[in-house]
Amino acid sequence: MSIPDEEHVPSPQDPDTLMAESQVDYYFPVEVVLVGDSTQEMKDDIVQDVWNALYRALG
């Protein structure tokens, strides 16, 4: 029970405090489609380059 004129100081476990300090991660699907003849190694390199560029852009 609190006193009506008492100032409310959020406790460390206060949900608003926890939300303000928590990290929010967003996930969205990304699909890389390669068309044409190429070796599997080349396809893997291209896909890795796309992922690396995406991580750099979002980081």
C-alpha cells in the first residue's frame, strides 16, 4: 500500500524499466535466388557476400 503523495520510484524489476533496458531484435525472411549456370562454390560465395553486406548495412 502506498501513501497518496508518495513519489513512485520504479523498482529494478518494474516492467517499464525492463522494457526500456531490453534489446529488441527484428527478424524478417531473406531469400537469395541465383539463376544461371555456375559452380556450387561460386553460388556459396555470392550468397555469403550478400549476407555479409546485409549484416554491415544493418550493423
